[in-house]
Amino acid sequence: MKTVVLGSGGWGTALSMTLCDNGHDVTLWSHNPEKAAQMRRSRENPLLKGIRLPDALQITGDIACLEGADMVVCAAPSFAVRATAAKAAPYLRPESVVVSVSKAIERDTNLRMSQIIQEETRNICKVVALSGPSHAEEVSIRMPTGCVSACPDRAAARFVQDAFMNDYFRIYTSYDIVGVEISGALKNVIALSCGICSGLGFQDNTKALLMTRAMAEMTRLGEQLGGTRRTFGGLAGMGDLIVTCTSMHSRNNRAGILIGQGKTVEETMREVGAVVEGYYAAESVHQLAESESVEMPICRCVYEVLYHGMRAKDAVSELMTRAKKDELLERTWL
């Protein structure tokens, strides 16, 4: 099957390698032709140091590589998804399937990534979200990993399942694309908050409290938007939350640690040196929670720290001294 992966970051590259392992005809596209040329020569992505790219993997900076593609994987950073989808649109066919693997909500529009792709491609083909606890660094060395292929069209979800699944990359299907995408966006914000706690010197008790209560927020918003509650306890929800909040592979977690240690947001972004999706998601999630009248105190505090200079210690104090609650009598789960 002819497959094109749009986006030569670590995740796009790791997925390209998986698709090559499965015997597909795979092209990895980079928006930067110079980077594409360098990767062709070195057979390595600097973001996945020491990992040799398959000889069968084609790498290009020419968007015309999309001609005749059966499956297109959109692995661009969230801020570039709209522009990337617009570039891809002229090459897509009704029988093509687009797979969205970026995890975010667009600022101001509050659209999920699959909705942006549908908008820019005028709904010419099916769009499936692929998400779950999956660090590129581990998938690229073939560590056992599980993700969810989500689409209201079950046949499209199974098509993506069949394309990606092998003995180290296990794929489940789901109809709940809303819940899967909301989970993917929110877990980045929560990982930032867990990193902040680590940077402040807090340990396991605090992080367990934070992750569990953040799951309540994720579920409240997801259900309000039409997601299914079970999704948030699954791979795309709790699974991705655990891996992103506990691993140093996570740029969001690392960024939070630096902020908790006292560095400014600007200093933190420079030091991490790559896209920190949770930074962008924090503002989008705050806007969405406000517009939907959903109570999300943890996400709101992360937003205040990142965008309005609230001290991290003050955010912790505010959260810990909120009004008393009964865990089982809240409006939604937890």
C-alpha cells in the first residue's frame, strides 16, 4: 500500500519505520527540503539518534509525493496541521484515508486535529485519529506499544488498524474519535503540571493526586463534548496520561520540571529545544473549558502559570485549599 507520512519529527519518523516493517511503500515528507536531503544521506533523524532508517524508506521535501497515496499520516506539529492539510488537499482522493497523529486543540477555533483536516480537505476522504501511550524513541526500537485507531466509520478505523498493527505495535479500534482526541490534547497539559510538581520537589503522593484529579477534568470535558466515558480509562486516556506524566522522554514533563525549578517559560522553551505541545494546548483547553462551562481547576492553573505569570507554588496552594468535595457525588466520574 502506498503510504505518505507528512512530518519528519520523531513521531512521524517512528511511524514511517513501523509502516516499512509492515511491507508498505512508505514516503516520509519533510516541509524542509534540506532536512529531507540530510536524512536521505545519513539515514538517521537527529531526533532519534543512533536509529538507522530503513533503506526502503523514501524521504523527500516534495509534496507531490502524495500523488496516488492510499493512506496519508499527518504527523505535523499541531500549529502546522492546518497548513499541512491544505497542502495535501489537492492530492487526496475519496478512497484515501488520512490518519491524524497530532495531539492538540486549535487555539481560538477549539477544533480537534481531525476536524481541522476535514475542514481543509473539504471532507474528501475519511479521517482517523491514532493515539495512545507511544514515545517515538521506544516505537523506533520496536518496544511493545499499544494505540487506538478511532473513527465513527468502523471500516476506516479497521483499515488503519490493519496498516499499522504488528508484533510490537498493537492497535485497538474505537468509534469515539472525540474522546480519543480530547485525551491526547489534555494529557500534554497535565504532563506539564506533573513536571512542575517534580520541579518544586514534590514526589509520588502529589503526582498521583494530580493525575487522578486531572483525569476527572479530562472526563468532564470529554463527556461534555460528546466523548464516551470508557475512553478516558483506556489507552488514549489513562494510558497516555501515565506515560506522558512519568517519562523523561516527554518534552511536556521536562518543560514542567524546568518551570517548577524557577525558569521562565521563555527560558524553558529554549532549553527544551523542540515543540512543547502542552504549552499551546493549555490556552486552547482553557478557552474550550470556558466556552463549555466545564470546571477544570488544574488546567486553569497551568494556563495561569504559563500565560499570566502565576507562581507555581501559589497554584499548588490554590488547588489544595479549594472547597471540600465528595469524590463519589461529583457530577461526573471522580
